[in-house]
Amino acid sequence: MISHREGRLPFFANTTSVHFCQIGPGPYNALLRILISAGEASGEMYGAQLIEALRRRDPQLEFFGVGGGRMRTAGCETVVDAKDLSVVGITEILSHLPKIYGLYQRLIAEADSRKPDLAIVIDSPAFNWRVARQMKKRGVPVAYYVAPQFWAWRQGRVLLLRDYVDKVLVIFPFEERFYRDRGVDATFVGHPLADLPQSAIERGDYAGEFHLDPAKPWITLMPGSRVKEVRMNLPTILEASGQLGPNYEFLLPVAPTLDRAFLQRLIGKQQITLVPESLPALWHSRAGIIASGTATVEAAMMRTPFVMVYRVSPLTYMLGKPRVKVPHFAMVNLIAGEEVVPELVQHDFTTEKVVARIKELLPDGPARDRMLDGLTDVKSRLRPPESALEGPSQAPADRAAEIILALAKGGSS
């Protein structure tokens, strides 16, 4: 049960979460009951965006299911919390299987009780293809938003999408052709982070709020959104921060799937400032040390130069690495087709190498300029395509919402 979204090393990550929404067949003003299954921090954020976009088109939608705070705020009555389904790595999953299976059974039982008219699954393929299979058996149309990275590894699993999913909505431009060439009805809708605005809060105000020195360069640290990831990545990141020294401010955004006290215990007395949101921290930072995953895309969208890092257990790495079918680990590099950001993975992820690569990016000069140009190019590629017939491109969640509502009415897009 392995999740591999957004450039998190494909064979290392797993997480699961789910959400329900009420909709019924017929016109948009009918009551629609939708099951939404969204995974981890990023999937939960995309799920909340999608719920909001769907409700702009049909305010009568009711949402039930499993997820976290963002989706609850958007209107979901959660059945299972996303934090209970967050597991990373091949070997790490085994001890959690009974718990995950119990939550999965709870979800399917809830679906049988509520009888959704449409299912939307988001990311987390190890869990969600099973949800899609159960919904398909019950005659429920299924849309997959933020499709699995089966192009990176285990390409044979594309058959799962072809068999159990009616419409796949992909967020990376090269995915559409990959899936269509294999018989899957896929549409590129753009990346949900592609049009993120710059931070509205001024640097001085932000510094005052979190007691930061605005005269120092800031470096954002993002060790992952799950407990296991943080335990594997944060110690080396902290060592690198210590070697960089007191001439910098270090900011660590607290992912919604993590407990602040847990992070504080790991940090100890080191001078690291915990902040609630990643995007303002990235926007105002000179550079970042970022674990593979959605955070790397966030950094790219904020045009914050960064070093990508990642580590898993030795057994997980040994089992997973031979399966990878792509030349890069970082999603930014895969989109660009070249190395835009340095990748320090497993044995290469050392304190000395992190410090050396970050020092290359901090001063103005060719290395920093090349990365900024590369990040700008990546951002442009992630925007949804414009259509001569439809006019200016829609936001990804809005485009996805229209396709999903068409599916709910019995059509396709």
C-alpha cells in the first residue's frame, strides 16, 4: 500500500484518506451524493479545493467521508481522519495493515449505507484503487483526481485505472498522453498549485509575528508531512542548519498531518521557528531544504531555490529502487526533463552535502539564476492549457469540477 504522489520518491510513500459527499442523479439542482477519498496533506488540500469548486456550481452538494481539517472546513463530515491512515515506506506499512484494513472496511460500510451516486478518489493509489474497485462493483461512476504515478514504477498497474475508473484527471502535463496511450480516459486539468498567489503578508509584518530577524536570510525546512518521514529526514536537516550557523533564520512549517509538540521535541533547543503555513515561509525565504513530495512543487511555485532531500529505511530503499522507471526523483526535474534542483537521496543525503549545495544557492550568481529560470519554466508547464473554444484557462479545481459534474450527469469531457 504505497502512495507516490508529487515527486515524493515513488516507492517510498504511503498514505490514505477518504471523504464522502452527497449528490443524486439528474440535474445539478438535484441532491448529489458523492464519495470523496483524498490522501495525505496534499490530497486533502486538493480535495478541499475541489469541494469548493463543486459547490460553486451546485451549492446543494453534501459531503461525507474521511479526511482532515481542510476538508472539514470545506463541509465534509469526516468518518475517518487522514492522520490515522498516514504510513510511509514498504517495510513500515506492514505493522499498520490491520488498522488500515479496518478503516477501509469502515469506509466501504459507510458507502453501502449512504449509496453514493459518484465516487472521487484523490491520490493514495494503494488505498484508493481498492475503493474504486468496490465502487465500480456497485455500479458507482468513479473519477480519479491527481492520478497515481504509475509511469514512475509498476506500470502494469495502469490496468487498475482502466478497469475501475471512468475518468482520470491528471495534474502533470506528460501524464495525459501516458495514460491515454494505455487506454485510460485521461485529461490534464493543470496543477492545483500552479496559480498560487504570492504571500499577502509583508516580510516585516511576518518577521514581527514570528519574532524573526528580517535582516537575516531565511531558509525554510520541510522534512515531510508524515511522522516516519520527519523522523528519517529532520535530524540531518537540523545538523545542516546547525552548520550553516546563526547568520540565518530557519523556518519549519507545521504540516496539518503533524503535531507541533512532536516537532518541538525533535528540534530541542535548536533555534528553529515553527510556523503554521508553508507558502508565506517559502515566499520570504532565500532558499529551502525540502523533502521529496508536494512541498517541492510548492517551493517551485514560490520560486524559492531549494535542495531536495529524502531518506527511507535501508530495506525500503533496497526493495524499491530497482522498480523506479524515471531518471529523476524530484518532480520539478521530471517536469523540466533535466536537473533543475539538486537531489540528495539516501546515502547522498548527508549534512556536508546539504550545506555545500545550499551555500551554492544563497548568493546571487549563475547557480541561483539557473535554478530560478528552471523553476519559472516548470511553473508555466503546470498551468492548465488554454483552449480556443473555451477562452482563458480555468483553475485546475474548476476544470476538474466541471468534468466531474458532467460524469455525474452521465456524460464525459
